[in-house]
Amino acid sequence: MRRALEFCARQGAVLLAASIFLGLLVPPLARAMRFIITPTVVGLMTLVLLRVDFAAVFAYLRRPVLVVWLLAWLMVGAPIAAFAAVRLAEVVGVSGPLGAAFVIAATGCAATSAPAFARLVGLDAQLSLVGSVLSTLLVPFTAPPLALGLLGVVLPITVGGLMARLALVVGLPLLASLLIRRVVGDERLSPWGGAIDGAAVLLVCLYGIAVMDGILAAAVSRFGLVAAATLLAFLVNYGMNALTTLLFLPFGRAIALATGLMSGNRNMALYLAVMPRDSDPALLMFFALCQFPLFLSPFLLRPIYRRLVRPQPS
């Protein structure tokens, strides 16, 4: 089993891409697995937190200007920029049901898989780890007030209700990972690092299949909306990536590129896990479609990063 899981870790990019298309093209399978979305998100976050190198996190914390600017942009600046873009679009006569989805997507924390994606494209995995962990811990306190309060996005849930749900989905994995570390010990966990990564890949694959429930049917019945939502998902991901990269260039190209990838790849799984069932279907569909640019980013962006990132001197 250990070797099988380590193999899954090595083939992560292929498995992730395959899973999302499997869920899309085999609707009964996606429908049957829909119920596992929330447990999968909790399990994945637990596994990711088990792999956290706290020494690396604390090393980056010695650069407070970078960390504060990173978190301020990810959790506050980006949502406000998204809100301004939506308002500007409305002023020039462009509006639709996806405006709220765009804003909420920008309030999300960095994807829990951010370090893995950074490694796949040759960027700084440790900075991605810091951004992922800290933004995940902050999201219950920043996203609900921004999305439901300051920005006025209408959802069938209160600020306090969304904060409580997010805190539960984030807090349980944190407590579970700390308990496992305490009981098992880091020395015994260390040799299983590759296997833990492989288990995380499998959980992401299961999530990728389940999250595609209803997408093919929606594409057939409402092709225009699904096409627009898919295009917006790619624009949000790669547009936020490019904007963030430009903003962080004063910190150096390597840091700017890693931060850009983090900013584009937001954790929509959390929202799918905590949103009420009576939320706007277009909103939930958009969160599901955001998985396409996320899962495909290693294939689409790796050639670009190889050109942009200068080889480190040996």
C-alpha cells in the first residue's frame, strides 16, 4: 500500500486531470460520490497539515513584511479588487448571475494543494505552504464579513453562520493533525511522507469526481451559462495570478511567481463543503468549474514558468 500511495504522489498531475474529466463524463459516478465532498475536504486538509514543515513556516515568518503583504492581498486586497471589477462591469452594462461568484471566489484562501502545485511547476513550495496554511486559518474570519457584509453579496446564510461552518471545517483538521503528530510522533511520520502525499492526491481525485455532479447536464441544458462560467473561472484564476505577480515583483521574480500561482488557485472546495443547499445553483456551479483551471494549471503553466524562472546556481 505504501508503494502504491507513493506512486500516486509521483503521478499526481495526471491523476488529478483524469479525475475531473472522469467525473464530468460519467455523471452517475459523480452523483454517487457527491456526499463525500465535505468529508473529503476535511480529510485532505488533515493530511496536508500533517505534512507541514513548521520550521519552514517559522523561517518565512522572520520576513514579516512579505508575509503581512501576502496575507493582506490574498484575504482583503484581492476580494476588494474583484468587487471593484464587478461594479465596473455593471457600470458599463455587463452584469449577470456570476458576479457574486467572482467576488466570493476571490475571498477564498489559497488552495491546500498549493505547495504540490508549486513543486509541479518549479516554484517555491515553502512560500506556497506558508500562504496556504496561514490563509486557511484566516479565512473563517475574513471571507464571511467581506462576502456577506462589506461587499453585500447575497447568500442564504448569515455572516456568523458562514464563519462557524468555515471554522469547523478548518478547525477539525487542525486539531486532528496536531493529535496525530502528538500520538504518532514526527519521527515515525517522516518516512511516510510520500505515502501521505499520495493519499492526499487520491482524496483530491475523489473530490474532483464528486464535484462534477450535474455539470454535464447543465452544459447540455444551459450551454451558454456553463461556457461563460468556465471562461470566467479561467479568467479569474489566471487574471488574479498575473495581477498578483506584478504586485509582488519588488520581492523578486521567484517570490512574485509563487505568490501569483497561490492567488489564482483558490480553495473553492471549502465553499462547496459549507454552502447551504439552497444557494444559487449558478454560484455552486461556478465553484465546481473553478476546478478546471486549478487542476490543469500544472500542464498549462509549467512551460511558462520554466522560461521565467532562472535556474539557481549550483
